[in-house]
Amino acid sequence: MLKDIKSNPKKLVADWQSLMRTFIRPEDDAARSTLLKYMEQILFGLHEFLRTKVGFTEEQPLKELGYRFTDTCLNENPEKKLADVITDLIEDIAPYAVNVASPYFVGHMTSAIPFFMVHLKTIVAALNQNVVKLETSKVVSVVEKQLQAKIHRLIFQKSEDFYREHVQNAETTLGTFIEDGTLANVTALWVARNKLLSPKPGFGGVEAEGIHAAYKAYDIDRLIVIVSALHHYSIKKACGVLGIGNENVIAVDMDDNNRIDMEALEKVISQIRENNRTGILAVIGIAGATETGTVDPLKQMAMVCSRYRVHFHVDAAWGGPTLMSAKYRHILDGIELADSVTIDGHKQFYMPMTCGMVYFRDPTHMDSVRYHSNYVIRPGSADLGIKSLAGSREAVSLVLDSALKIMGTQGYALLIEHGIETAHEFADEIRSRKLFQLVTPPELNILTYRICPEPMAEKLVRTKVEERYEINERLNHINMSVQRMQREAGKSFVSRTTLTKGRRNGEKIIVLRSVIMNPMTTIEILRQILDEQEDIFFSSFRSLDI
Ligand SMILES: *Cc1c(COP(=O)(O)O)cnc(C)c1O
């Protein structure tokens, strides 16, 4: 329970001297050991929570929690000392947060992180560098450029000479760190937009004159972005923000393996090209779809894009780190031909929130989003803020750079291979159980399945469209309920999503989705999760006529 602060007898007041003390590193032994004790409390107190508590349950309903947090006045006087605040966070907040580090939490792309990440993140906070400009970051900016070259090389594999030329080149930009994958995708499409609608005689460029003037100057009425129907919703957001309009995201059908249908893609492109009043801003390949983990045929897409001279963006927010695995990097073949690539650090680089990245094959592409100001990021400087959607930002590159030193790409490869291989084992287990149906087999480490009792599965094969619809509706209800009840029980967590099965106007089916990235998640744990789902199903739905 939250402690009632009003009953605290000792009233605290804001005074200059104690305020000043909070800015100074304590030199006396007592103060030092107090601060050390606090750090220990954070590391091990919070860790205790991560070991014992479970997921998002109604044990303490969100609504009730909400009632406790309705005070809308800022407190004038200090309420608590640091020690009490830390204790509160550990005892009153952490237990009601979600234990994403549990090996039984296999529903989302947020999972356990190595323990050392807390140390690295603490260093970033302690240094408090601002990477927007050299004057507030100095060496961190060059460390960041070096790391960008390393990740760029992981993706694009250019020559030694190329990286020697660009690694610390103040004029060129291989990529940028940004808050998250969403903003990385926005950045990629921002650059693509400015490249396409660039300045020309009589026109100052879309960045300067806006979309309306740009369409007039280029004699078009509309721009579109082409991507498979499994795209992340950040693509739509990006098109909204950039003035393209999110209805101009054209979702192409998938083939039977949930990859973009190449025939359909070419058809859309050639149709659009016949209408010369519509432009194509970009074609996007997905390397690890959020819902199914599937990877589009990147090489084929790259070839089509090069033939039609269209910007090819790869959204590898999830799958990008697979490139570190010699065993599985071939799944992403063709990514080296992309014009731009998004990767998230807070997903399969196992970093704490948040770290998005976007990389450009051509180190001059980001010139189209160059900004200067008089007091920072002056022309000619090497400030990283010159070509970035963000202004101030933290030195998150120090975390990733250090993590790569600690783990090596080989260490990351082991984690990624564990995820993929455990997902395949899980798929076999699902196939072997009568109650379940594997819906999308894993290509990387995500799979979807659903509860589908044999009699219903058989009926689905035999019956007509209308009846199938009805059966699927019932299955959807079952799967939704079982997922909810399992979450509620608080032992394990898989997520659910809705997929469209079959092409155009296919049936909407609710599936259970599991993401295997926690190295502690074993096939044994996954079997227990299925056992629990069977138990829930048989105790809640057995009486139904199925
Ligand atoms: C997670 C994800 C994103 C968005 O990333 P955020 O970091 O959540 O903004 C975009 N695309 C794909 C494929 C993703 O998996």
C-alpha cells in the first residue's frame, strides 16, 4: 500500500543548503556509503521484483491503481527523502509494474535485458551528455560515429576504403540514433520524401515550400508508400506526419508464407507508373513483421525498386540483429541493397528503452534533412544534431557500444539463435498437440497459433464460406478468452492479435502470438504454457458444443 505521506510527522522544507548538497558529490564516508546503499537497493531490490512477481493481472486492477493517483497538485514543499522515494518505487510501484523479464512472459518484443545494462545506463545518466552538438558531448559524438559505421557495415558490408572515408567524416552521415523504431521509420521516409521532391529551378524543395508546392512543382497529385499488409503502424504515422496522408499507404497482399506477394507488388507499381500523376515515395520491405516475425523477399524487392528507381526502405526494427548470426543472417539477404534500414536497439540488441536507429546506404542521403541554427549546429561543424529529427538526446550509443564489447556479435548470435531455434521447437510442440493449430510458423523467433479443437478443424476444411465464418467467430471467442484468462492467472503471458487468413477478404482470425527472446525461456516452459492453455480451455469450454 502507498504510505500516507500526511502522517509523516517530520515536515520537510525546501532550503538552499540541502538543495546545494544534492548537486555535490559527497566526500564524507557516511554520505558516500549511504549513496552506495541506495544503488545496491536499486540493483537488488528491483531485481527481487523481477524474480518473483508476474505479469499484467487484475490482482490489483488498473482502475483501482488509478484511484490512488488522482492528486493533481504539485507539492510545494519536499515530501520525501531520496531513501523513501527509492523504497516507495521498490515496494509500491515495481510490484504493480509488468515483469517483462520473466521467462514465462513471451508475448511482446520487450523482455529481459542483461543485468549490466543498468550499469551502462547509469553511466549515461551520470555523464549527461547531449549528443545534439559537440560542445555538450565531444568524444561521445565520435564514439557514436564509429558505432554507426560498425552497424552500417553489419548491414551494408561496404569496402574497407568506404568506412575509412566515412567513419569520422564531418560532411557525411551513415545513420542516426533516434528515440525508437517509429521515429527511425519517420526519418527514413522524411529523407526519401525530400530526395524525391528535391529543390530544382523555380522550386526550393518540399522541406522548404511544403507538400502543396512540391506536388505542383513535380506535377503530381499524390504520393504513395507501398508495403505488405503486415506493416507496423508507424509507417502510417510517418505518412501522416510527412503530409503524405496515411491513406496513401498501399498495403499489398502477402503470399502463403506471409511475405509480400511479388507479383502483386509489381502489379501495383506498374499500374501506378501508368498514372503519371501519382508518385511512389518508397517501397518498404519488412524484416521481422511485428505480428508474425516473417521477412519479405528483400533481394527481389530491391531489384524491383532499382528497376523502377524507387527508394527501398527495410523495416528491420525487429529482425536487424539477426545479421550478427552467421547461421541465420541469410534470412535477411538483400538488406544490403536497401536505401535505408531501421533497427531497434531496445529489441534484439537487448538494450533498455529506448534506442531506435536508421541507416542509409548512401552517406549523402541525410543531407536532405540538414538543419542549422546560430547558437548550435552551425554550418561546417560536425554536430550530430545537424541531420536528426531529434534535438537533445542522450548518449545511448555508449550503451550499445559497450554492450557489443561485453557480448561480441558472437554473444548476440547465441541469443538470437536460441530464440529462433526455441521457436522452431515450440512450433513442433504445437503441431504435435491435437488442441492447437499452428497459424504462422516461425521464420525468426515469433510464431502465432490458436486453439482449434479437432472437430472444428475438420469442419473448417470441409464446409462452405458462411459456415467457416461462424466457426472462426467461435474460435476467436475461445482464443480471446483463454488468452485473457491465462494473463489473469498471472503465471504466464502470450499476446494475441488478429490475422487475415487467405488473400483479399480473407477470414479474420484471432491468434495467440509468442515472441521468444528471453534466453531463460526454454521449451519446457513453453510446454507448461500450452498445458495451462489446455487446462483453461477444458475447464471453461468443454461443455460447449464444438
Ligand atoms: C517495433 C517495431 C517498430 C516500431 O518500433 P518502436 O520502437 O516501438 O517505435 C516498427 N517496425 C517494426 C517491424 C517493429 O517490430
